[in-house]
Amino acid sequence: MKIGNLDIGDRPLLLAPMEDVTDASFRILCKEQGAGLVYTEFISSDGLVRDAVKAVAKMKTSAEEAPIGIQIYGSIPEAMVDAARMADRAAEIAGGHGADLIDINFGCPVSKIAGRGAGSGMMKDPDKMVAITRAVVEAVGKPVTVKTRLGWDEGSKIIVELAERLQDAGIAALTIHGRTRCQMYKGEADWTLIGAVKANPRMHIPIIGNGDINTPARAREAFERYGVDGIMIGRASFGHPWIFREIRHFLDTGEELPPLGVRERVALAKRHFQLSLDVKGPVTGVYEMRRHLSCYFKGLPGFKETRIRLVTEKDPAEVFRLLDDIADRWGDTPLETATSVYGL
């Protein structure tokens, strides 16, 4: 599959951008586990234009993560264009590798974003959505992609027509989450309309499907039944970054990998933790890993006390010791494949 001139391989698996989850340490780990393309956390265009420290810092990427997309969101056309230009120059502005593509978030359903007309709130104004997209495409040199939903609500699933319009505006690929904004993350994702977009003879850009891909079998179904060019995995990767390796192996061989044992999970958790320390330092690195660490071991019996210690300990050395204790206590005990525990 190609996005512009960027080749990310056959039947690629993409890591969805998730606020407070897909930081550099998690992105690197998911790349190591088989993700073909990763994205930054979504970045406010208003924040970038104001030169907000946090927004600018989110643009810093590394060669270990490449290829990587920087995702921006907003509802003010001028700010979106300026932010896209900054993302295009991310290596110069924030340091590091920069962006291989720029993605526009027209899919986030949370009220603080959609409620002010950004993210999936833009589904209420498709003309404005298309105009912003065209302006961003014309403003930058890198490929521009869009991530969006089926529509605002059950009565306004406009994605088939909208996809054509976004393609005509110049985007290089389109990711579709199989829910409306009003569904948030409830119910099952509807892949039939994603398949309809892909089957539309007028569409010639890659179509990436997103929503409820949490097993290798579902991933294969997405490719075979709905014909998508790639699939994006979001919440199912949280506490389960090896899902990319599981799916890649299944797609390539038709065989499922055995469930990961506790000792293997500890090794991945330690790798993730060390990356977090390297990227963010001993204070922030410890604090921001708390949301991840206990999720690696969801389902372990009698784990409550250890979990509490994992999410309250401040000393990195002690966190590593706790992880070693988990490996020593549970060894190679296999657990059923974890499902998403991310609460968005």
C-alpha cells in the first residue's frame, strides 16, 4: 500500500493516534511489534499556532518510529493551514525525524473537541471539512490523509459521498472508523459502509478501516470481506502492543501465535518503561507509564496489591524490581489474549 510515494507494505497494520497513549515510547514499541505506520497523539492546531509548549513537543519524533504521521485537529481554516505548515516542518521546529505525512483528525468524538466543531464535529459541516482539507493539501508538500467516521448520527451516514469529495480535495489516503460520532465507542463498528467506500469505482486512494479490530481473525475478515487496503488498530493495542505481531503472523502464515506468557509480558513492559524513561526522564517517564503498566497484566489472579504498587511507585529502580517480581511469581503462565481496556 502506498500513501503518495510512501510505501508501507502489503496489508499494513497502523497504530491509531490516541491522546495520552500514543506517545513516542508506545509508538516505538508498536513499531517493534509490527505496526507499519504510527501517528502522534492528535495535536491542536490552535495550540501549535500559539506555539504552546505541549503542542510543539508532540511533534517531536524519531527515526525509530518512521514512517510516522503527525495528526492535527481544529475547526478554524487559517489555524489548520498554519498548523499543517508547522507539521510539515516538524523536524526543524521540534527536532527529530519530523513527519512522513500529515493526517487531519475529523474523527475524534469526545465532547470537548467535537462540541466545538473540530474532530467528528466537522461531520455536521462537510462543506467546511472539504474546504479545510483542500487548503491543507495545497499548503504542504507531504502527503495529507484524513481520519473520519461514518457520519454524525444514524440518520446522516454520509461517508460514501464524503469520501469522494475528500479524495477530490487531494488527500492521499482515507481512514474510516466504522461508527458515527453519536455512537462514540458504543456498539459494534459497522464495516459495511467502509466496504462500500472501498468498492466505489470512483475511489482510487487507499482506504484504511478502523473499529473493533482486536483479534487476528477480525483483521483477516477486514481485508478479505471488505477489501480495505490497511487496517488501523486503536484501543485494542492499549496494554497489548504485541497485537500487531499476532495479526501480522496470522495474516502471513494463517496460524495464531500462542498467548503471551507473563514473563514475556514483563519483558515488553520493561522495554516500554525504559523507552518512557529515555524519552521523558525519571519523573514524567514513571508517571505517564502508570496508565500502561497494570494493563499488561490484566487478568492475573491476586494482582490487586501489585497493581496498586505499580501505579503509585515513583522510583524507577523499584518499578523494575516490581516487574521482575511479577515474572518470578507467575513465570510463563499463559493468559488469554488481552482485549482493550482503554476507557475512551
